[in-house]
Amino acid sequence: MKAVVYEKPFSVTVRDVDDPQIQHPNDVLVRVTSSAICGSDLHMYEGRTAAEPGIVFGHENLGVVEEVGSGVASLSVGDRVVMPFNVACGFCKNCLAGETGFCLTVNPGFAGGAYGYVAMGPYKGGQAERLRVPFADFNCLKLPPGEEFETDFVLLADIFPTGYHGCELAQVSPGETVAVYGAGPVGLMAAYSALLRGAAKVFSVDRVPERLAKAEEIGAIPIDFTKGDPAEQIKEHTNGEGTDKGVDAVGYQAQSHDTSHEEPAIVLNELVETVRATGRLGIPGLYVPSDPGGPDEHAKHGQLLVSIGRMFEKGQKVGTGQCNVKRYNRQLRDMIIARRAKPSFVVSHELPLEDAPQAYEKFDKRIEGYTKVVLHPGHALAA
């Protein structure tokens, strides 16, 4: 089958790889109809992880079941399904507690597994024509048959639940003010989710005009951090108090205000200043224990200089960690079906699988309006 394969930093290719096979009675094989490129993929694409050449990318996957293992009880050939990026067993201590992003079974020695991602287990990615799904009864979310809502539903694999998770970590409630740092796909989903949860004002902080325009389209207040300290800009809109809640949707590759260099802790520290005393911070933005491209030795080992003293002084609370997608994906699916949510507003390009190398390059450079790319293996639905 054709798949997107990592070659070296800033280079992926589409080439033939072995077809997946049923390896366990609980597996299914899925013919992939949509697989999105994620900002997290760019960390590997840029050589900012320990990813080795040959890894098949893709953890945001949707498709149709083609083959069913003998132990699968709830799925049939022809079912349309979307898979959380988290590979999870459903029966370990963490899964039973709803912490499926930290499954203790699927990746021995590490809490958590994922498709097509470095250090997250042996699971090939879905930027490919087919995908093996383990523990399929647990990991597959059934969707209505057909092609309706395709680009909405594929976002249930990661970014829509992850944006919502950022709001859950921050405990965003109706009537509150919320600052979301980052207006990439996850940041836009976090701002959108804050509005869905009833926030009175949502501020979206970024520097890319297309992203800020998208944020304004959904009702957020755009804040360009290159035009002045974002915390001060937001305080001007909140009578000097700051916001009730804040979400970090940027992570460890955050840019300085003048965009001349990386400052891995700048968003965390800006949030501490932006959120009022006793407010709460949600941090789904990716941070890693090892970053070969970190700007200093501490950053290379995931050690950042965070204003813990100021945070303590303000009595702020913090929630962190990757999203437990299954905690949210069924409810968010039903909101899409009921037309109460349409997350596909972030999708800028739908392309055939063969265009992945160019799509990665343009998405990485934030050019030509590339905000979110959905690949369609087999050219299904390609625009």
C-alpha cells in the first residue's frame, strides 16, 4: 500500500510499504478515507524528536472497516469509524479511570500509545491506504455511513477533543473570560470549544494573519503578540484584571515576541501573567522530556524556566497532559451530527495522499493559507 514515510528532517515521501495484517483476534483493518496532518507531526518532520527514518506518519484517521478479527464483537465490515490518536486497551487502571491517553498496556514501559508517533508504540500511522486498529471494539468510534461530515468527523481523532480537553483542564465555565495562546488547529479548536462551553469572551493569541482571521470568524478576539505584550493587550480588554482561564495550545516550540528565536517557556509565563489570581491554566500544548533542537541545554532535556513563584503568588491552578480522546469523542460526534458544532472550519486543504510532501512543507512554513490539511488516500473526496 501507499503511505507517508519519514525520510529525514524536513523530508517525507509517499512510497509502498507492507500492507497491515490482522495480528490479534481483537484487531480490525480499516481502509483509510481521511487522515489529517497534525502540528504534532511537524515536531517529527522538523527533526525535533528521536523519530527514525521509515516511520509511517498519521494519527488522525477515519475510514471504513475492511477486515474484522475473530474476537471483535461490535464492528462489521463496512462500518465507518474514526479512531482516537490514543491507542488504548480499555481495561488497565488508567483506561478504566478514563485516562486513555495514558494506557498502561499498549506500550510497555510507557504510559500511552499512538499511531505513527515516535516512542508511542509499534503502531503504524494512518497517512496510508490502510490501518491496523488494535483493541478495535474499544478504539473505534462508529459514524453514520456515507460521506457526510467527513472533514468534521476526522477531527474527532485528535484536534477537536484536544482543544476541548484544554478547556476541560482549565475548567472553562459559562460566562467566563478565556485566553487561548496559539491559533493553530488545536488553538482554534480550544477557542471554539470555550465558546461552545459558554465563555463570555475568548482571546486568541497568535501572529499569523490567516489564523487570527479564523479566530475572529468564530467570535474570538484576535491578539497579535508581535504588536505588544499579549498579557497587557488582554488586560486592556478585561479592566486590568486578566482572564478567568487560560489555555496553552502552543507547546515547547513557542516563539519570542519578535519571532527571532524560540523561547520554550514564554507561553507558560505569559499565561501566568494573563490569568487572574486564583484562575486556572489548561496546558494541552505539547512538551517533551527530550528536544534535540532545544535552544539551550536545559530545554534539550525538557527543563524550562517557568515563573512558579508568580504562579504560587497568584494562587493559580494548573492542569496538564495529552488528551484522553475517548472521554469526549462520542459527545462531540453527536454535536456534529446535530449541527451544533462544525469543527471543519479549520480545514484549509483537502489533498490526495500523493501531495503529502508538498503539504508538509507548506504547513510547516505556515504559507499559502495552510492551517489544516486533510489527506484522502485513494483520492476519495479530494478537492
